Amino acid sequence: MGISLRESKDERPLILDPWGLTIVEDYERLYKEFGIRPLKPLLSDIPNPSPEMRRGIVFAHRDFEQILEAMKGCQEFAVLSGIKPTGDFHLGTLMTAKEIVYFQRQGARVFYCIADIEAYEDNDIPFDESERIAVENVADVLALGLDPRNAYVYRQSKEERVKDFAITFSRGVTLATLKAVYGERHFGLYLSALIQAGDILLPQHEDFGGPKPTVVPVGIDQDPHLRFTRDLAQRFKRKFGFVLPSSTYHKLIKSLDGSPKMSKRDPMSYFTLNEPLELIAKKIMNAFTGGRPTVKEQRELGGMPEACPVYELNAFHFMEDDKDVMGLYEMCKTGKIICGDCKRHTIDVVLSFIRDHQKKRLKYIDKAKEIVMQ
Amino acid sequence: MGISLRESKDERPLILDPWGLTIVEDYERLYKEFGIRPLKPLLSDIPNPSPEMRRGIVFAHRDFEQILEAMKGCQEFAVLSGIKPTGDFHLGTLMTAKEIVYFQRQGARVFYCIADIEAYEDNDIPFDESERIAVENVADVLALGLDPRNAYVYRQSKEERVKDFAITFSRGVTLATLKAVYGERHFGLYLSALIQAGDILLPQHEDFGGPKPTVVPVGIDQDPHLRFTRDLAQRFKRKFGFVLPSSTYHKLIKSLDGSPKMSKRDPMSYFTLNEPLELIAKKIMNAFTGGRPTVKEQRELGGMPEACPVYELNAFHFMEDDKDVMGLYEMCKTGKIICGDCKRHTIDVVLSFIRDHQKKRLKYIDKAKEIVMQ
């Protein structure tokens, strides 16, 4: 498909770090080193693959076969995702939101976790502040199509079953294991890893009907949580009957400055769904591209969409039709479009989406309040 | 008073370990190394000191002055203690129970914690089993005089405020701190240390009227929990307004085989309040004593009550009158009583207490059930 990645012969150890910056330049190594499987061989078997699957953005998985079986056999399954309520909805949370809406429409029961304990442990956000942020975030998810009637949206800090799972799982977890998975961290972050394991297994709690296949769509940098949780699910299988959770992995969209991951530390490197339209336009206009030094060279050699965050905005999120994405890729590759024109076109597409979204989400604020405060 | 301790010039580092065996041979060192203060200088100021205080069994404290002020000024204060529900009530839990009943009668509001999370983390006791054990334990405490009308008895696993305190406190607690206080432990035990900090500060939760002096009467081996909790209380003082918790420390009664601490691993080294009377009698009859190799030597040199677990049974627990304790000490020291006679007399005193207790507690089982299951 349209997205291809830079080849890298870099031999640095590949460390996936859910709380920091992960640079994944060579996805192939994931398959060898972490037991993650490519999604491509299953793609033709998925009844109604999402645009992200078709475009190779959702590119890998663990145990997705059992989800596929449930989807095809119309059996019960769950999808779990969530948001760390630290600020406005950005393109990373947008990706996850689209994924859960997709799985909800394929028949999954949704569990959407507001990770306020992690926001506290990792970012020092007090619980009253994360509550306020969560209302905003949930309004975004509703505007993006989540049907609240078949979704359990909850805050970690208020969900006793999650805390109790964490306490139960904590017995026998050694510091060596935690260090191997997460590196040297303070105690609270390890605790929030256990809480997150509780989240991932919550859909299998007896109160929700017990063991069932559960898919957790995440960015590839979040895999350590999955590995850790799958180990715990295995260890507590006899007690709770857990089915090992499945996962899908999406690639991480580049920073607008061309570096591998967007960073909150640099507001020009990303935008949220709720900032002023002019500011978003300005950020895209200033973005790094895969263009050539001169127009002449670009016309002759073509651009490099695979290195271009502006191209990724289109392919990851804002261009609805696969054919348009393919078309843009071809136009760029063959030098038929230059960066200025592409940016202006991208700004139109993005702002049209954002304008529509901002209007919709206003209507959902009250519903979001009701859901979060319940 | 009657109890004096072996002098020791041992220079091994003094490590207090709440989850293992602590050998405290030289109490003086506690004052120097851990900032614990002797209780004796305050004793004449305490309006109605307990037998354990008068006898020097409760021998040390932290910040007891603020409890004394509350007692004398009839101000609000709390006492917190608890039991790890791993089995029957033994002489260690008896000591703590007597202490909380004492403070309750001096006007304290009682918080009595059933440490079922610690029982799970430390001893792998499932929560349904610890619930059953807790009912038995609470019946014992009621029989020992706890007035349930002014006491909050709760299970850790059901007390969300305790868990939420633990989560809040966990932020920023480093592994280095935990290792320094508790040694190298698995994650669940560290978590149960944080839960216990939540217990100790629960009386100061806003739901219970907010900050107030709280005394925690414990065995000297439990001081690490206090130090750790006081550090946390200091750190979260601005947020919650905590008063640093006070503590009193009691000496640990010797094992019946003469070694420094009773151990569940050796059932002949201790007895519980609920075992068959004949078995208790047999254990006391078989106990190590501070006697001399021959009756002749004992008559000439006198016995060594300071090394004698049978003497301690009388002094710590079962002899009601201080004068009787003093009398027994003198009789032993001067060779006027030999071990066989002393043991027979001790058995009478102990069995009379136990018989009475076992009868009483039967009446409290239903009330205990109601309290635990609430």
C-alpha cells in the first residue's frame, strides 16, 4: 500500500517504551524479537477491514485469529482501549478512537478506560483535573462515532474491579520482571502498569460475563503493556479462566517536523482536534516534507512521501478514500505535485474534518459529563 | 519493673523486619539508630497507664506527647491497629488487642484493620479464606473488650479509601526507598506496605473528620511501617494536612523454647487463644525456662526470669496484678520457687483466662460476622 518505511540497518537494541520516546525504524525486527505477527496474511480473511488495516497502518498483531473467529462467527468479543487524560485529543488518540469505533461496528463490546491513575503517576495530574479533561476527551470519542449504548466508559480511579485485579496480580510479580519490561521506574509507574493489566482483563471479569476474546488496538510503542498483561493472564488463567488478550498494532504517525514521533514537548510537532483552525493550518504550512530542495528537482526526481508527515496526515487520518491516498502517493512520487500545493490541499481536507468534528463534539459535552461523572 | 533484658554487646547491624524474624537484643540501640524514644520519662504524666506500660512491656514511642495531650485535654484522637488474618489469635495479636481496648477506654476512636491484602501478598491466603478467618479474629477482639460502637473494623480489600491512599502515595516512592526500608521484596509486598500506610492514615481521611493525632501500638519489629508511613505523611502533609502518626512499641514475647520470637513455623513455640486447653497446658509444661540445671542450684543461685518465657507469660499477659508479677520475679530470683511449681501455677492462671475467653467469644461470633461482612 501507500505507506512504506525507511529501511534501517541500525543495530541498536530495539526497546519499546510506553512512557517515553520509541523510535521504530525497522518494523521487521518486531516480528523476530517480540513475537508480534504481521497482519497482512490475515487481511483477505477479515470481512470488512478498516481503512487503517487496508493501508498497512494497522500492520501487526498478537493472536488476532481468535478475534477474527469471533467476528466471523458473530460470537461475543470485546475491544478495550483508552486515553490518558492529560490534555486535548491528538492524532494518536484519534487513531485508537477510530479503531474502537471500527471494532464496535464489527460487533465488539467496547471498554474505554480513562487512565487517570496513569495520568497521576506519570504526569502528576490531580484526579479532579483529570476528571475535567476526561469529559472533554469523552466528548471527542462520542463525536468520532462511539455508541455509548454498547460501551463501558470508566475512570481507573473509580473502577474497583480494576484496582482489585491489580492487587491480585501484584502477588509474585518480581521487580526483575518489571525492570525487564519497563526499565528502572518509580514505584507508582510500576503500579500503574499493574492497573493497566487490570484494565485489559476487565472485559473478562465475571461481572461482564467472564472470559472472552478481547482485542486491544494500540500503537506499537504500547506493546510492553500487552506482553506484561499476557504473562499475567497466563499466570492467573487457572483462577479466572482468562483468554489471553489479543492486540493490533498501528504505526506511529511522524512529527510535523519529520522526526519519528509527535511530542507534547513541542507544540509545533502536532496538533489536537480542538485547537483553532488557523493554528492547525499554520502548523501544516510549516511542516517538514518529503520534498526536494528545488521545484525543478522535485519535478524531475519526484518527492519522498515515505518521509513526509504531510503525506501521513492524509494517509493515516484525513483522506477517506484509499484511491485518493494512492493517487496522492503517485502524484508525489512522480513529481506531479509540489509541496506547497499538497500542503494547501491537505489543509483543506484537515480543516474540513476538524471543523465538522468541533461542531459535533459540542453536542456531546453533556452526554460526556453524564458518562464520566456517573 | 520486673522485665529486664539481656545485655548485648553484639555489633551486628540492627535490622527491623516486619515480615520476618527480628532479633532485638539491645533495645537501647533503637533509641540511637532509629529515633524511637523511651516511654519511661512520660510514664508519670500518663493519667491511667496500662499494665503493659507500667511493666515496661510497652517501652518506647514516637511522638506520644501529642496523644498524651489529647488524652489529658479530652481532644479527639484515634488508635489504629489490626490483624493479618492468617490463623487463630495468638499472643502477639492479644497484645495489640489489649492496647487498642486500652486506648479506646482512654477516649480514642478505634480503627481496626483486617489486613487481608497483606495476608494475600505475604501468605497467599485467598480473600474468601481470610474473610472466614477474620470473623473468628474479630470475635476474639470483641471478647477481649473492644466496644464495636466506637470502632471502625474493616477489611483492606473492601476499603476503597485505603487503596486510594496507597495509589496516591505511590507516586514518587522510589524502589531505593522501599529497598532501604524493607529489603529486596516482591512487588506485592511493597504494595502491601503502601496499603498499610493507607490504613495508618485512614483515621485522618476527610470522611472520618480529617487530620487528628493517631496512635499505632505495635511490636517493635513493625517500626519500619511506621517510619515509612511517617515519611509519606510528611510528604503529603500539604495535600491532606496529616498529623504525623504516633506510635508505641511493645517488646516481643519470647518463644516457649526460649528463642527471641514466637514462630508459626513451630507450633510448640506458641499457643493461640483458641486451642484445646490440654494442649496449651502441655506446651507450657514443655517450655524452656530460666531455671538452673538442678533444684539445688536453683535454690542457691535463684532462677533467671529475664530469660524465661514462662515468667513472660505471667508478666506480659496473664497475671493481672503488678504486685503478683513483682512477687513472682522476686520468688524466682531468690530461689524460693522452682520451675515445676511455677509452671503449674502459670498453667492455672493461663487456662483460667483462656477458658473464660473461649466461652465469651462464642457469644460474639454473630456480631463478628455482621461486622466483617458488612
